[in-house]
Amino acid sequence: MMLHVLLALAPAALAHVWYFGPGFLFNLIIASAFCVAGEALMTHARGRDIEAALSDYSSLVTAALLAFALPSLTPWWVTATGALFAVVAAKHLYGGIGFNVFNPAMAGYVVILVTFPLEMNLWVAPRMGDIDYISLTIMQTLAYTVTGSLPDGLSFDAISRATPLDAVQSGFRDMRTFAELSVNPMMGDFGGRGWEWIGNFTAIGGFWLLVRKIIRWQIPTGVFAGLLLPAGLMYLVDPGTNASPGFHLFSGATILCAFFIATDPVSAATSAKGRVVYGFGIGLLIFAIRRWGSFADGVAFAVLLMNMAVPAIDYLTRPHIVGHPLRRGRQ
Amino acid sequence: MSAPTYDLGKLHGGLRLEGHKSESTAQAIYRVPVPAQLVLPIAQHVGDAAQPIVGIGERVLKGQLIAEAYGTLGAPVHASSSGKIVAIEPWPVARRYGDNAPCIIIESDGEDRAIEPAETRPSYDSLRPDVLLSMILQGGIVGLGGAVFPTAQKLMQAVTCELTYLILNGVECEPYISCDDMLMREHAREVLSGAQILMHALSLDVAYIVVESDKPQAIQRLAEVMGELDDERLVLKQVPTIYPSGGEDQLVQLVTNLEVPTGGLPTDVGCLVQNVGTAAAIYKWIADHEPLVSRITTVTGDGIAQPMNVEARLGTTVADIVNFAGGYTERAQQLIIGGPMTGKSVTTDRVPIVKATNCILVLSEAPSAGVERPCIRCGECAEVCPIQLLPQQLFWYACADDESKLRRHGLTDCIECGCCDLVCPSHIPLTADFRKAKGRMQELADEKARAERARQRFEARSRRLEKEQRERDSELAEQKEAAKKAGPAAIAEILKRKQQQSGDD
């Protein structure tokens, strides 16, 4: 099952490398190494069967999701911290797979996001044929990943660009309208150059998982509805100070979240109705954080917050048990 | 002639399982010859065991009563062939709890002489329903679908309810089992005549005969006989082949779209369900005076040389039947009495077939359970649960022994069909865990009841002691009062007496 998830992520990974360079691969390798090491270490410490724990590939999925969340230029110790926190603290301290309350990848990501804000905001410019940008070579990327320093003569400002979400958020702060901001070629057609195409490739993998019945429709639908309904409404009411629903859909991690992050069965709600509610809640929170929060994207926080709501959601959305009175009596 | 209909209610979940039925339905039903020894348990039904009324050494005839119905949920046992009683002793049996049970053992004389019916009976439709019901009780007839609930008692409960439909269950949804299929193919008239008797006993005007779509030959045969009988009250219904649509409550839901209330019976929604085999057994008893002394059993699986359906006398051992079916194959590994989903695995083929035995399944290997892993809450189990439970949540609460949550999530509504086990990617034996949790819940309830009884006893005792104390006190007070009235002389008298008393001690 987890192997299918990894395969489904492959198109998005290739797109990521194409637009943001080979750094993604280094991050993926480092995250995988530390996730697997953490998993092995903790399983050993808990006296469980290491082979069984590693053979379900769940730690690799965690690593992959974490890698997708990281900027392509990330020093190795940042990635390692996130990976270890995800597996050791968020997963194994709660009892290992099946018992973790929080989505491990998102827990790991949030920890490094608040611990290393500078490193976590260094997004290079996406590959754009028609615009000037500086890209690092493979060796330069590797050097940065290992040492955390850029080649001589290059500053952070020269290579990094604000992500579309950042740009829009700070643009609104400067009282500019969405229409003005969209003129910037970096904004692409909907959600930003590169980002929207990565989104498309992510969606391909997502649909494949749906067809293979590895994930179910309720959570993705819930996430999209929860995000796009308020986004659409606000955009209709005031298109100046609100980003379009298309922008919300294609920028940041919306699509990845809907198909791959929120659908982690362990930390998600488990009844059919509950999954819709859970997904919808995540969508709403993503919108709220992007619109009113201080972080540019809110996927990780939204997922973690809804993780906490899961027991209540599950309890309140129990399906009608055959033979029980139709209206559930309060007890 | 009524055509099969499809206007059905919906059942949640369920599974399309591989049927494995064609192996055993290729040939007609064979009769297993009467074996040298018959082993008849005195408890072949749910409820109180029957009381033996024969002694060792006594000669009995086929159809003779050898153990009487006892208690409110009783069913009698009849000798399944003629011969001599040689023992009444514990013998291995296949049942849910325990391995041995008291059995009456008959050494058959090979003559198979039947007992003469005591009286000639009038035709059933001239009998009053209550007379018919008590007659059914004497036939030792129990539900042959597997639940073995005494039929007469089920009917007696049913006549107290407002009934609309008689439902004959010919669904037989569990893999491998095909005895009802073969019964309907070869004895459709007995089944339908049984339905007519039941309708008369219950004063009902509609009988649905429900058959799964994977039994076209049975459906065709039933339809033919219905045409001959020309009884408009009989309606044939075809249901999709989905396990577990043959469960009593599930069948009611499927056919009438009514849910049997939790803790209730199909009669609560106006339905009485009987297995087709039971209907045929009732017909045989009422019309032919033959009590329940034999049944059709499927003997199948890749561990059996010639899978088939046999009609065997109750009390024939599994070993005899397997021999009749060509013996075991080299691959035979596991013996299951009943189907692969709800059957009971046994370790010896000395067990006899009883009223409940619808299948003898011999498999080459135990269905591989796989290594159990933690639950990842994928929810596959909830998708297939016919009761719409959340097995993933129940499992969680069962591990935590959280009784109130288990109750609220409907543990007691679980029908133990095993669908969740089959789809679980982590290979968790959910049904077994739920069975255990139910057991613990029952224990807890018993414990509570015991504690309550103890408390009541204690309170009654303290009340009694208090009362006695009060009586003593008032008596003493009276004495004091009397002494006061009598004056100092009397008191001196009393004191003297007391001193004397203590001196005596």
C-alpha cells in the first residue's frame, strides 16, 4: 500500500526536480536515511521486529512527504532534525505506526519550520525560460546541502525568490490588489510558475491512488471543498483583497495535502462521514491561515490541528448501526 | 408461476466471496448407508439438553424417541436407525464451546426398522394451528440453517406477534456449503409443502422463498414446482450473491427493507424466517411421520477425494462420511465442521454429524492468516460490515477494554460474519477479538449481577439485625419500666437472681 503511495509521488517528484533543481533529491535521500535510521533505532529500543517495521515503507512515505515540504536548498541538519522528530517523537513515542495521533511528516516539518525559519524560507526561483534567474549546479546544491554555505559571490537574495504564497501575502499587506500581483510573470496562470505544474503531476498520482482504491474520495473532496468554498466566496465578494480559488488550489501544498498528507489513514478520521468533515476542516483551516495567519501556507498546521479533532469527529460521525433507532438518543 | 423478483432492500457492505460450490454440486445427493454405530448427542440445539429415556441394552427403532425435550428451550432426540443402546457417555462433538458432550450411542442392527406411528394423523390443514405447533415440537425439529434454535418454540413465539411474511431462507451465502442448493434442486416439493404447513400454522398469507442468484437450477426447479402447486401465496425471490445475506436479520433487511431492531427478532418487524431445510423437515414429520433423523450435508474441500452432498443419518461420524466420499486426499490438513467463515475447526473425525451439521469441510491448509500488524485505521472493515459498525474503533476499544464505548459502538450487534477479518490489510483477527470482548462484557455483567445480589442479601441481613436489636432494646426498656414500677424491693430481688446466675456460671 505504502509502496503505491511512493510510486504515485514519482511524477510530482520529477516535476519538482525539473522546476526547483536537484536539491529535492538530496533532501529526499537525507530524509529517507534519517527516517529509516530513526525507525530502526526506535523499533530496536522498543524490542520489536525491525524488519517488519521497515518493510511497510511507512517511514519512507514520511520521508518523501517531508522532502516535498522542504525548500530545495535545505542544509542537511535541518532535514535530519525534521526526519528524526517525525519518526522518533511523532510516531514512535506515541506507540509506532497505527498509534500516532499526529501526521509524522507534518509534525517534523512544523518543528523545523519554527526552529529554522531562515533556512526554511529559502526557495529558489522556479525554472522560467523567459525570466532571468540564477540556478545552482548539482555540485553547488550539494555543497549547500552539506555545508549550508553558498558559492562565493552569490547571496541568498540573488538566488531566492518569494514563493507565490509569500508574494501574495506580503502584497496584500502592502495594500496591493490581487490583480496587480498576478501581473508578475512568476505568478503563472493560477498558482505560480512551477507550482501549478507540480500540482498537476501530484494530482495525477492522487487520481491513480483513488482509482486503485488506496485512498478514498472523502478526504480530498473535503479538503478542496473546505478551501475553495470560502476562497471562492471571498473572491466573489472582493476580488481585490482576496486571492482567486485557482490560486489557492494550485499554489503551495494544497493538492499534495488533499491526496497525500491528509489521507494518512492513521491520523485521519475513520468513518466515511468523519473523513469528509476532517478534510473539510483541513481545507477551512488552510484558507484561514493563508488569509489571516502569519505563515504563508497553513497545510501543516491545518493537518495537525485536525489530527487533534479526530477522536471527537469519529465519535460524532458514527454511522447508523443497523437495527438501532434512527435518531441517536443523547445518553 | 411467479417469476424471480429483484425488488430488494439494500444491505450495507458484505463481500463477494469465491463460492467453491460447483465441486460438490456436480452429482446428485447420495445416501450414506447406516453405519454400525450412531452417536447422538442429547444437545443438538441451542437450549436445554434433552433427557435420555432409554436404558443401556434397550432395543430401539428408527424414529423412536430416545431423549425427551426438557425445559423451555428443549427439543427431543430420536433414534436415527434401529439397534441397541450400548452407552450413554461423553463423546467428542463439534460445537462452539467445549469438546465433549453426553451422547447416546446406538449399535445399529442393520435392519433399519422404523417405528410405527402411534396414530394416523389427519391432513395438516384440518388441524388447529396450536395442535400443529405442539406436533412440530415432538418431531425434534430445529433450525437447520446452523443456528439450531428449536423450531416449535420459535413458531410459538412468532404466533404471539403480528406477522406479515414467512421467509424461507435458501440463500446459503457461505462458501463451499451447497446442501440447501441440492435440497432445493431435488426436494423442491418438500420445501414448498413445508412452507404451506408453516403458513397454516402461523395463519400467514405470504411466503417469500429467497434464493441467491448463484443457484439457477434450484430457482428453476422451485419455479416449476410452484407452477404445479399453483399456490399464489408462494413468491420466489432472487437475491444477489453477497456474503452474509443469508444471516437471518440480513435476509429480512434485504427482502423487506426493514431493519430488525437491536436485541430484537425478525418477528418484531413482522417476519418469520425459516431455513429451507427446516421447512422440508417439517413436511417430512407432519406428512410422512418421519422425525428429524437425517439431514443433507455437504462434504467438500480440496482435502476430500470426491466432494459431494450426502444424506446421512444423524449420529453418523464424520469419518464414516468422509470414507463414503472417497476418503481424504493427501493434501488434507484441516477439518472444519460448518463453513470456512463461521464453522468450527475440530481435531478429530470421530465427531458425529448432528442437526446443525450443514458442511464437512476438509482443506489442504489453514487459510493463511498472515502476520498480524498494527491497525492503520484504513477503514476497509467498516466498508464491508453489514451492520455498519466501525470495526476499527471497536478493535481500539476492545484492546482498551472500554466497556461503555464498546456498547455505544454496537459490539453486541456484531454478527461475527468475519467480513472484516478477510479485508483487513493488517491481518488482525477482528472477529475473534470481538468474540472475546463480548465474553468479557458478559462476565462483567454477570459479576455486576452477582455483586447486586450480594448487596441485596447484605442489606436484608443488616435490616434484620437492626430490627432484632430494636426489639431487644424495647424489651429491655419494658423490663426496666416494669422494674421501676415494682419498686426497690423488686430490684433487689432481680439483682439477687442475677448474682445467683453469675455464681452458677
